[in-house]
Amino acid sequence: MGYKTILVHVDRSPRATTRVEIACRLARRFGAHLIGLHAVSVTTLPGYMLAVGGTSIADQQRQAALEDAAAAEQRFGEIVGRDSEVSAEWRSSLHDAAHIVPLHARYADLLILGQPADNGAAVLNREFAGRVLMTCGRPVLLVPFAGEFASVGRRVLVSWNAGREATNAVTMALPLLKRADRVDVVMFNPKSPAHGAVPGADIAVWLARHGVRVQVSEERVADSDIGGHLLSLASDLTSDLLVMGGYGHSRLTEFALGGVTRTILESMTLPVLMAH
């Protein structure tokens, strides 16, 4: 089992370079095909604006998106071109990014996105990453909007609660876990019977059968503090990747993320692999 196709979202934000560099390193590590995808949402103008000249505004938006795509493609090509071992291709779309990115991700083994940002360089709204996570059906590797990451997946921290989302995340992270130098599994406030008679034993044995050696620990903290404690523990362990379930649910036309998931998306200090 491994990653054979990796998809990375590329836009005009300064952090796109970091995402592509990480994607290239992972593609080389797994012998994967790398796809760069440029997708931004061109605003649909209301009818009354079109009637008073909105068509020209729409044309301007489209032209700006095309220029962004050309710049992003050039950046992607320059980075990929430095590594002759990586096979790659480029794709671009002007359709709704929240729909297009999950669609393309379903034909990949791993999707790489940027952390939502509040700065002026943000291309997509803050709900974009959460919406893609909830709908793509693939593991999503989120890269923080600050910091440099020379390695990703050598020292991994896994947040385990025996839930469906955590199970999906750990299963989809197996290619990385198998190659990691160190894997730590942490459980917060474990309870029986979900965690078994000896909390952590079942997940440790299951991973061991896949060739992953782990260190398991328990933490007792208030539920509202789990997100912050996870990031603190990752720092203490010098982890370069956090693996966890992505929690949330649809609410009419919106997506409501779970508390820990939202905390990590807002405050991550290291790359995070999530799956829903």
C-alpha cells in the first residue's frame, strides 16, 4: 500500500511554494505521480448587476483567474522541474473550487491543501479547507500558513479515540507511518469498551502487524483543551506530522466542524493529515 497519485492545490498565495515542495518530496519518496491543481471560485454576480454592466466585471474576474493560473503553473513547473525523478502534470479550473478540488481528489491517494489564513493573500474563504475535508473522501494533508518543514512524516503523532474518523485517518496514513522513524499514539480520556481492557493495546497491536512500532500514552484533559494539548504535545515530541480524524457534519448548506478539528485548523503549527 502506498500513495501512487498525489494532488496539491496551487494558488497565488505565498505558501503555495511550500505546499508544492512538500508534495514533490512525498512524490519522490513514494514514487507517486504528482498533480498540480489551480482552482479558485469566480464570483457569480446577481442578475441585476449583469443588467447594469456586470458582464464586464465577470470578464475581469475570469481574466484575473486565468492570469493567476498561468503564474501558478509557472511556479509549479519550476519546482517540479528541479527533480527529474518526479512525474507531474498540471490542471486548472474556473469552476467552484469547493466542488472541483474534492472531485479531482477522488482520483488521488492524498490531497495537499494550505491551512486557512486570515491574511490578505488568502484566495479562498476560511471554510474552504473544512468543506473539502468533509466531502472529498480522501486523506487531506494540511500545511500551516507559517513555518518551514524540512521533513514531513518522520516523527508522527497520532491522535486516537477509536472513532470512525480516527480509524480512517490512521488507515490512510499507513504509507507514512510504515516509513516513519518514530510514531507516538496519544489517547485523551480513554474509556472502555471502545479502547479495550488495556487502552491503546489494540491500536498498537494492529499497527505492529503493519510493521509500525509505536509508543502509546494516555492524557487526561478537559475536552475543550484537547486541541491545544495536541499541539503542545507535538512540540514536546518534535513531531513533524499530526494524524487525526476530521470531525464535522453538514448543516443545511454549511459545514459545522468539531471543536478539536476547528482548533487544529485555526492554530496548527505542523503539517496535519486528517480524514473524515
